[in-house]
Amino acid sequence: MLFVESKSLDHVVDGATRTSLLESLQEQGFMPLIRSARLHLYEVALMSGEHTREMESALAERAETEAEAPYVRGDLFCVEDYAHFLLFGDEVSEGVRAGIIYEGETPEPLEKLDAFCRSIRAALETAHGARPGAGNGTGITAAAAGAPLTVEWKRREARMSDSFQRFAGAAESAMPAGARGEMVEGWLRSSGMLEDSQARTFLRRLSEAHHNEGRPLTLQAGDEKVPDTLLNRLAEVGLLKREILVSCRKAGRALFRLPSPDAFSILSGSNAICSECGAAIADEKAEEITVPTSLTATLLQDGAWLGTHLRSIISNLGVPEKQIVARPTTSGDGEVRLMVNVCGEAFLFLLHDGDWTITQARRALDEHANIESVHLVLVATGKIQEDARQRLREHARRRTQQQQGGRELELLLIEGMDSVAAELQPAFERVIARFVSEELWELDTSLGVSAGQLIATRFRLLRNPGALRDLAASAAASMSGSSHEF
């Protein structure tokens, strides 16, 4: 999955300086793709390598006088597993914008962006040094040769949709202060275990039995004995713990639980006696039991494990944690509401621990009606019943018709948590590709093709040489119908 980071500089660069800036960056090892392609075109047209710079200067002058458009609007710089872009604005729009497009495996992308920005700044200061006293259209002037610029690069904040901000605000007000706290990391480690239906069934039965301390707890899920390997894994992630249950031998009633055999040994060596029969505690019945932890109760309550596990999956796809927000529900029916912000587009997730029925589908559509989101994702650990599926499809069609030229509703129906990552990744990638195209659209005229599509396709082919077939299928899917169902 691609990611974009960028910075801006409140500084306007004139046409002549732009070309010399690109030349300076090329000397530093940043090869400008668009300018290199143009120079090659001029070389082919002239049938030699001579006079290419003269042709570039002549066409640049004509473009800026007759067409009243800058000859150099920016450029792309492809470097191994990432790419830089540079865009020049004017007095009205943003000044200089520099960014990096990269994948999750790219090491230290922000450091690479900082180095690119330093190279641009050094080239600008060199250009000002060669032209002392030149104005830049924003009141910023290089007063003397080699004078540093008086403005600094500013990090551009991630674009965020209004619906995501409203959802996040409602979630924050509904969640008690510090509710997530230090348990989040433990949740992310543990909730993946609950994808196992056998583990969930066992933990639920164990939690119910935990409330009746007078009876021994049976370590079984359904009619099958729970494997020791599963018990050990649940204990390792903090969902189970071992305790010592002390019971009165005469009355058969549970007295108390101790955290370890050592604690029972210490108590047995004291003068403590049974509150039921008066016998010494050392003579009473002591057995090791398995009990659920408080983390187990938190994750199983109202399907909290489902939202936590989905958050982990989305984080692994590369979405920052702060762009993922969950909101508690009051239905008490194992349902979870979660929203994700991807490049300014909101994905509303409605999750259910079990099957989606027509009743739950109606409730989900009521939720969506109150939230502006062009991506609706329903996830079920069980099945999505056919009548519920039809109701959801009809909602997507009506919603798209009501937009009247706006963005159509993308509907994703996912059965089983093991399918979530595979279904979400192409949906996220389509949004990111569209975002990259919007970021780089100013270069389309200079390049002759969509700069965003070129960069997105480049990364796809570098990742998988056979990705053109997948790309064509994805494009066909995005153009067909009023809703997308995967």
C-alpha cells in the first residue's frame, strides 16, 4: 500500500529559477523524470544531442508569454522503492511543495523527505545567491549572495473528512477518559486469538462458570476437550490465568481463590481456619483452576474483541492508529462501529459477531444514514443472510442515485475475519491511487499522462511484475455498477 507525506515552503520560484533548480537537484543525484523526457524528445526531434537546451529555453519562453502558463510546473524523481515529487505554486496557491510516495517497507521515509527538502532549499539559496536582490512575489527577498531563505518547510497535515471528525468526536465523548490506556497493546496481541471459534466458545463458557465458584470449572468447549496447546496460548497472551481454589471439605462450599501455590503454602503455615467448619485451612481442599482474566471479559463484552482485531488488521495494512476510531454501541448484540480515514475518505465499518440478519441490516443502514461515508463495509464472523444482502444492495443503489453526479457508494460485504485484509487492501489502494492523482494532477499536462496513475502503476509493477492484469481488473471493477461488492 502506498503512503504520501509532503511539506510546503511559502516561497514562489520564477520560471528561470525552476529550470536551474532541477539541474541542481540532478547534480545531487535526483533525476527529474519530466525534464529528462522532454530533453530526450528534443534530441529525437533535432536528430542529435545539440541545441536541446536552446529548444528548451525557446519553448519555455513561448509557454510563459503566449500560453501564460509556466513551462516547468514541477517534476517527479523515481528512486528505488520510493519516489519524490516537487510542485511549484504561485502567489495565489501554495508555494513550493515537496513530497515522498512510498510503501510500508520503505525504511525511514520521513528522513528521506527531509533530505530531499534540504537539497531543494540549498538549490534555492544557491539560485538566490546568483541573483542577489531578486524578489519572489511574496515579499521574501534574497538580500545578498548566499543569503539563506527566511522561511521554513512546514509539514502538511493528513487530509481528514468531516464525517470522520464527527464520528471521532462522538466516540471520544462516549468513551470514558483513559478507557483505552495501557491495555490497548495487550488487546492487539490477544484479540487475534479470538478469531478462533473454539477459543471464543471456551472462553465464554469459562467466563459464565467463573461466576459460580462453588463448582469446579470444566475445561471443555462443546463436546470436545480443549487442547493443552490452546490453553497455553490463551495463557501466554493474558486471556487465562491459573489460581488455587480453596473449598471447605465438610460443606463443599468455595472459600476463596489464591494467585499461586506459594500463596496457599504461606496461608497454610499460619493459624487461619475455615469460616464454615472451623478446621485449619491446611486441611481444606485446594485445587488448581483456570479462570478468565479481566482482559477476557473486556474483549468478549459487546464484541469488543472484534473491533480490536479489526483495528489490528487495518494497522498492519499501514493505516496510522490515529486514523482509526471505534465507537461503542448500546445494542448489546455483539455489534461494533468503527471508522477509518484513508487519504481524506471515510470507511464506515459495521461489524457483527455472528450472522448478519435483516433486522441487523436495517439497524446498520440507520447508522449509515446518519453518517456521510462513500465506503460502507460490513463484516460478519458468520454469514450475511441473503435477505440482508439484498437489502444492503438496494440501499447502495438508492444512495448512489441520490448523489446526482456525486461519488457512488462502495459497498463491501465480508464474511470471516480471515478475509478482511485481502478485501480491504485493494479498496484502500484505489483510494490512495486517486489521492496521489489529485496531488500530482498539475504535472499531467507536462507529462502527457496521469502522473498519479503512472506512479501507482510503477509501484505495482515493482512489487509484482504480473500486476498489470490485476490493475486492469481493479479498474474494470471501479467502473462497473453503482456498488462494489467483494
